[in-house]
Amino acid sequence: MKRHSSISSLPVCWLMWNLLVVYIAYTLCRGVFTMLNWQLYAGTLTWSHGLELFGAGLLFDTPAILYTNAIILVMFLLPLHWKERPGFYRVARWIYTVVNSIAVYMNLMDCVYFPFTGKRTTASIFAEFSNESTGEMLKIFGGQFLSHWYLVLLAALVTWAFWKLFRPSRGVRFFATPKTDEGDAKSCVSTYYIVQVVSLLLAIPLCIGAIRGGFTKATRPITISNANEYVNRPAETGIVLNTPFSIFRTIKKTPFVVPDYMSDEEALALYTPLHQPSDSVAFTPRNVVVLILESYSKQHIGFYNKTLRNGTYQGFTPFLDSLITQGAMTYRYSYANGRKSIEGMPSVLSSLPNFVEPLFLTPASLNAMSGLARELGENKGYTTAFFHGAQNSSMGFHAFARATGFQRYYGRDEYNADPNFNGDEDFDGTWAIWDEEFFQFYAQQMSKMQEPFMTALYSASSHDPFVVPEKYQGRFPQGERPLQQCIAYTDYALKRFFETASQQPWFNNTLFVITADHVSQQIDPFYCTTLGNYCVPIILYAPGDPSLHGYDEERVVEQVDIMPTVLSYLHYDKPYIAFGCDMLGTPSDKGFALHWVPEFNGYEYVWGNYALHFDGKELNAVYKFRSDSTFSNNVLMTMPKDTLSLMQRHMESVILQYMQRMNGDQLTVKH
């Protein structure tokens, strides 16, 4: 048999060729998908944007191709010469053809299925058809095959191409034939092992980075919601994504299940997320600035802890304390809707709570969604922008910002491009630009915007590994947890931000909202309960409106209340979907909080004097949270039955309607 000794004849080169063929097949499927669904895109899709979508699609094709071809990767990269035998690559050829053909079939089937669902098929498809008999399934798919025979033919041609183009197409030997001299044989063996070992060592980190969507610590593994980063309309996610990726990324992601608690009529009588204009006062076009502070638990804020530790606790936020005291509105019983950064953004900016699974990680992330940016930007002509000092794709924030209507995104790239700042000299080395510098950048950019504007900023410095800039070493109190000196640093950055903002012409016409994404590093017993783990500040500050101030010690509020409160404050005159209440206009005894607690995989519902624990089917505990702050006495069996029943029914109504709207893509109102 002929000896193969050139570099181009080595397995790693064949592997690259075979993967290239798969990329071409995925791109072909994307082209077919676009053509067959052209009616969805004809009115808005330009050639340049179409090319951008196809280019973005490669980012999502790569994880799918690496997942499906994992066995092929191992087979080709193993640095073992015994695999260079006739039978080895015959087996590899069959595996390659079968797995990639299945992936192509999935993509082509979605060409037909997408117009009915509005999104790429996800792992929920298995649950959707789990109750269908084999006969029914054959009938359904058989009919589709006949009516879309051209796609079946294309699938067969792609399968044939995979088989014919696979390299090597038969078994080979890299080593010497009987006529090869000893020197050539040794050279061939050395080349083989060097190239194979180096290729394997390079492939491992490259594959991990490609599957994650990046190589930095700040990068989360990309998921289907990241497609929103590249699209102008939700339907365009169908072009960017591919079906194998969508299925892989949603496996074991519990779909939102609509519970059978009550009829739709009963649910709507108890609660509705549809907000209608409540007064005839003309819309007030104030600017809106939302500051979401990383890990800013109430545990670390002095104002909320005046009686903690017998009145000796000082906290780490002297500026925030003074802002609240001098003219802001805040609440004693204010809560987050989640425990992660990716759960905070939807709650604060779109009034979408976190139940069961983070919205970012579910198929529902491709739903049409509203939020402060969309309502004010599209319906009131606001300039809208989102700011986060990390790399632009970090945490999926860029994708969600675009999906909910933000017109502009300012991240680390935009900061580095601004000649008025020091670029990556201000990078903290792990996550993002230091808060002090990025907050100043934020203030300056708003001064360039046309009013009215709605902006949001997500801070970053009060995050692991909990360091402050070298120039401030020793300046801030260390506290009992590493986080607390970072809390103090961000408080200082806030002070400097407001000093700059107060000098701008837009300052007195602005409503500032300050909250946290979630809690972190709790210490005192109250803050370590299930409810204490959701205690975050919600602060409203309008320097031009002295009537908006006070400390409400009765009302229960949560992050999802921010959007309806802001829109009500502006006298917004359009209907919209929000799962929160107006904190300023709703009677204090009607406020409530509802969040998912991972510790017991259930819901915690707070209303009136009680905090109720519910596993989705049964009540497990009730605590009088106002007087029993450490949850030491379960009053489930002794509390008034009519109050318990009312609380349970109201909570079930909220959960039911949330699940319905998530599954039915009903998170917006058409104006």
C-alpha cells in the first residue's frame, strides 16, 4: 500500500476538511430556511444585514458541530498509530455520515415547523409529542414528507455528499511499505506523533472555548437567547440559530408547565399582568435612569439596619445612606425576584420574575418581550441605551437588551473607543471596567443623548474576586466579608457619578431607580433565611420632584414592581404586560412578592403579614415574617384559613398566568 507521509495526509488535516463540509451543509440549510420563510423577512431584511445574520450563525453552528462530531474528533485526534488501519476509518465514515445527516434533517424540518412556532425547535419537542402513539407520529411525519418532497430529496443529497466527501474514504497507512528505507520510516513516524499530539493539545482548549462562545471568565456558555444580540426582530433568530444547537442547549431545562390550579376566568378575576392606563393625566416625558448594582444586598447598607446589632451596625454605603435620607423614596420590605445576575435584569427592566428556570436559559428567551426600553422607546420616542462595563457579549446582557428594545449598547468595547478615558488601563483584570471610571463614562454618554432618554447600567466591581483598584488599597473598610470593601468602593463610585450628573442639564428632569441584581455574602441571621436571601434595596430618586421621598415600612415590593411604577409615575397611556404592581399607586395592603427558592424547589410568596412556602402543589410552611424575622415558628396550621386560602389562590393565579404567557409567547401587547 502506498505510503502517506506529507502533512496534508495526516488525520488532523482530514478532520478539518470533514468539519468544513459540515459547516457548508449547515450554511446551505440556513439558506434554504431563509428562502422557504422569506415572507417573514421580505419587508425588512437587507443584503448586508442578511450577511451579518449568516455570519453570526457560524458562532452557533460551531458548538452544534462540535457536539455532534465529538466521537469523530476523538477518533481523528487520538495519537495512536494502530488506528491507521483499513477498518478504522470505515467506521468513522459511517458515524460521520449518520450523525451529521440527522443534524441536517433537524435543520430542514424546522424550515417547515418554524412558521407555526415562531422559534427554532427546542428540547421541549420531546415533551410535546410524548403522548402521541407511534402510529400517529408516522402519520404526521409521513404526510409532511410527501408534501415537502423537495426537502426530503435535498436531505438525501446532503447525506450522499457526506459519504462521498468524507476523507479518508478508505483505510490508509502512514508508515513505511516494505520498500521504504529505515530513515524515511522513522521520519514518517516522528512527524505523525508530533502533529497528532500537538493537534490534540490545541484542540482541547479551542473546542471548550468554541462551545462556550468565548475564552474569558466573563463569558457564559452561549445559549439560544444570545441570538437576540444579532437580530433586529425576534423572527430573525430563526436564521441565526440552528436546530441541533437549540435542542442541545435546552436539554434538561425544565419547560414552563401550565398548572391546573383553576380556570382562566378564575385566574383573571384574582390577578392580571395586563396593565391599562389608570388616569387621564398627560404623559410626562422625564428621563429614566436605572442603576442595577452587583450584589448590593440590604445586609451591607447602613440605612436599612439602624437597629441591627443593638444599633451598632454602620454598613458600607455612606453615600447611598445620605441619598435616601435627603430626598429619596425607599421601602423596608423590598425583595429581588432571583438569586443570579441573569435573573435580575428581566425582573428589573421587563417586570418578568424568575420562576423555576432563568428566562435567559429557556426556549422562552426567544419570545417577543417588552420592557421599559421598548415601551418608552417605540411608543414615546425615547432614546434608550444599556451600559455594562464587561465585554459586550458577557452574561447574555447584550442579547437581552436588544430583545427588550434597547437601541444602543455600551460595553467595554465602546469604553475603550472613547478617547476621554484610559481604555483597558481601567479594566479590573477579570470582569469589567472599574465602576468609578465606567460610571463617569455613563454620565458623559447620557449628556450626549437626545432627551428624553431611558438608560440602564449594570455595575460590576462588587463581584468575585472582590478587589478594589490599587490606588484605593486600604481606603475602604474591610468588613467581615471580602465583598464589603467592594460595596464601599461602588458606593464611592456612585457618589462621584451623582456629583457629575448633578451638573448636567438633564439631572432635574430625571427619575433615578437604584436596586441590586441579587444578594451576596449574607451574615446576620435575618438575612440568612429564605426571605432574607432576597432582601435588596429599591430606591426612587427624582431630584426635581421633592414630593417623591419617604420610607415605606408597610408595603411589600419587589423588582418586578419597578417597571409599572416608572410607567405610572410618567402617566404612561398605553397598555402593557408586567408582573408587578405600581409601588406608588397600589394600596399598601395589595403589594406582594413572589419568587422561586432553589433551596426547596418551590415558591415563596409574601403578602400582608405572612410569608408562604409552596412546592407547586402543596403548602409546606407559613411564617409571620414581620415579627418572626428568622422564621422560627411555622404557623401553617394556626393562621386564619380564609387568609391562607386567599393567599394561595392569588399566588396560584400569578404562577398560572406566567406559565401560560411564557409558553404562548404572550408577553407583549400590540398597540
